[in-house]
Amino acid sequence: MRTPTSVLLHILLLLVLVVQVCRPVCVEVPSETEAVVGKPMKLTCIFCLKREEVSPITRVEWFYITPDKESVLIYSHDGQPREQDGPWKGRLVWNGSKDMQELSIKILNVTMNDTGTYQCVVARQFTFDLYSHLATKKLEIHLVVNEEASDDTTAIYSEIMMYVLLVFLTFWLLVEMVYCYRKISKSDEQAQDTAY
């Protein structure tokens, strides 16, 4: 027979294992590429940490690529967000995570001039006892700014399908309720007939 201490230790071990398995997962997703004039737009840049036991030094720089392929620094973050002078000053805000896995920024009050290519450049410096490793990532986002929100046909079709499914399920539930009601009332009649 197990002692209460032994049971408690097994429960604690199980909890530790469950907590280890339930760590948050980082998923790299693509950024939206269409914005609407006057609305905010999030430029998504995610670079998942691969070595969680080491705290790396992370630096991210956001560039706007001009039509003649010149890179213009518009925002940087190396522990502190730094907005650069230019047409985006006062309209860019940090929208990343504290653990520096998401390195996104948001453009407030989008204008037609914001159309173009943006580049997220991330550098992570991992330092071990006798070794240092630099991991980098570049991500380009081709942003198109529209006067009005475009109709997303996928959203329209999914909404139509949702309503069709809702009507079908409501009808099916009604048929099932009538069927069950008849079955119950028939069994009640049979019970009453056998009682007499």
C-alpha cells in the first residue's frame, strides 16, 4: 500500500510533466497584405525561439523598400522600441510580444502612400559557455492599400454556408423532437393499455 507522501510525490511529478508538455507553442503565420485607408494595419513578423534554455539578445529592424530598391529604416527594437524620422513617425507602434517571438508593428491611420514592400530583419545572438551563434531572418511583406475594404468572397461563401447549415440543423432538430415526442407518447399509450 502506498503512503500519502508517495501518492503526493507521484501527483507532483505528474503535474510537472503536464506543465512541461503544455508550454505555449509559437507558430509562424504570414502577415496580412491588404490595408484600408484610415484604418490600422498590423505587419506580422514572427521568429520562434528554437533554444528556450538560453536567453538570446534580439534585435529587429523594419525597413521600407522604395521603388528603386533602397532600404529605408523606419523602426527598430533591441529591448527598447525606436521610431525613426520620416513619413511613418508617430504612426508606428510596437505590436510584438514581450518574449520577442512576435516582432510585429502596427501602422496607425494607413494612407495610400503606405503601399509598398516592407521588410522585417531579425537577428538573435545566442551565447553559450564557449560558443556564440547568430540566427537571422528576413521577411518581406508586399502591402496594398485600398480606399475601401474589398469584398472577401471566401468570407461571403462561408457565411452563406453557416446559415444553410444552421437552417438544416434546426430543421433536423425539429424532426428529431417530433419523432421522440411521438415515440414517447406511443410508449405511454401502450403502458396505459397494459395497465388496464
